[in-house]
Amino acid sequence: MSETKVNPYLLLAIGVISVSTSAILVKVSSAPAGVLAFYRLFFTVLLMSPVFFLKYVRELKVITLRDWMFSILAGVFLAFHFILWFESLNYTSVASSTVLVTLQPLFAFIGAYLFFQEKLTGKAIISAFLAVSGSIIISWGDFRISGSALWGDVLALAACALVTGYLLFGETIRKRLSLITYTYLVYAISSVVLFLYALIRSESLGPYPKEDWIYFLLLAIIPTLLGHSLFNWSLKWLSTSTISMAILFEPIGASILAYWLLAEKVMITQVIGGFVIMIGITYFLIEERKLKRVIQQVNEVKKNEGLPL
């Protein structure tokens, strides 16, 4: 990879801290989950619009009907991911919710197995077993507190499954469109879905206290634009696996912020369960990286020998 004057690891760390603020901003807002999600993406779309219309709008011409269908599905999945995750924070702690949402790599693995017939490996099954075990430990601890905390865990897991669907539907589209065009399109679709959801649920879009409007805007700027933009920028200098591993620190950052800012206590079951989940996902990502490297080497040999890939 090429060199850069800016330390990519430093910016990656800033990205992790940025996304870690998301749960905190949701917790301190008085708005319902659907309204929070709507304004987060609506303000993001507004902030992205000048760049999109000046440099990327022409890409819309190459979008096929299949791409539009997948984009709509991705937008719907993303909208309900935010609704369920934000709602989970009304019932359970920041620590439990953010840790359970990080199960996304394993949900993606299950989705790839079910929809793309990718093979199950023994090591992937071990990773899944560890991650599920960690989830059970966290849920058991939360159940001992109250049934509502356990319900929050269930919502967080459902949100994790939905964001996986969003990523799987977007995977093929991203191969043909720039990141800006794809995210702008999906965020815009998701905003429309969330607007309709708020209307159907009779959730008021305003007025809200001045503080809430600040939280809406900060959700768009810090975790969405700054956090994810830094992750995408880091891809130029760091591997996808490195960035995926760094994102696993989001629950740690969110839990620390929740402890300092919201006085949320972290239970021993959350620490143990979160640690087990991190081990499982880290092991999965490392093995996935090794497998991709082997496949790449095999394909290079086949290419050099004139064999079909």
C-alpha cells in the first residue's frame, strides 16, 4: 500500500471513537426511535447533497432495474435496523446493545451460507459457537435484571440481522457504483421509509427541544459521516480485516462513554459475554482473511498456468 503523511491508525481510532458516540446520542435524546433514525439519515442526505449533485449524479444513469430493487431493499433493511437498535437502547444498556450489534460479521456469514451457498467451515462454526455463547451470557445477566433488558437484547440482535441484510443487498451494487452514490441513494431511500414509518406510527417530527435538534445533527455528522467516512478512507491504507477488527472496539468505546456521561454501570456478565463475543468474531475474521489469501494464491497459480478460474 502507498504511504501517507497522516497515520491511518490514528484516523481509524478517531473513526471508532466517532461511531461509539451513536448510542450515547440516542440515549440522551427524548425523540422516539423512528424520528431519531429519520433525522439521522435525513440530515446526512442533506449534508451529502452538494457533493453528490456536483460530482456523482451522472452515475444514476448506469443503475439497472435490479440495482434499484436491491437499493430499495437495502434502504428498508437499514431503516428498520436503526429503528430496532435505537429502540433496544430504551430497554437495555449501551454495553449490551452495542456488543450484540457487533455480531454482524457472523450474521453475514450465515446469510452468505443461506443465500449464496457458501460452505460452512469448522473454524467458522467454532467462531459462531463462541459468539452465541457470549450473547447467551449477556442475555442471562440482563434477564436477571429485568425482562425488559432481555427484550432490549432481542431487539439489538434483530437490528444486527437487519444491517447484515442491508450489507448483503448492497454488496453487488457497490461493485458498479462509487461509495458516495451508493450511500446517498440508500440513505435517501431509507429516509423516505423512516418518514412514512413515523407518519404511520403517529410519531411527531416536531417540535422538539433545541438539544434534540443538536443530537439529530450530531448523529448525522459524527458517527455517520465522520466515523464511516474515516473507515472508508482507511481502506486505501489498511486492509478490510484490520478495519473490521477495529470496529469491534466500538462497544468498548461506547461503554466507556456511557459510564462517564450516563453513569451506566457495566456488569460482570456484560464484560465476560462481550469478551467471548470479541474472541469469536476476531477468530472468525482472522480465519476469513487466511482463507481469502489462500483462494487468491490458488487463482494466481491457475491464471499463470492458463487454467480456468
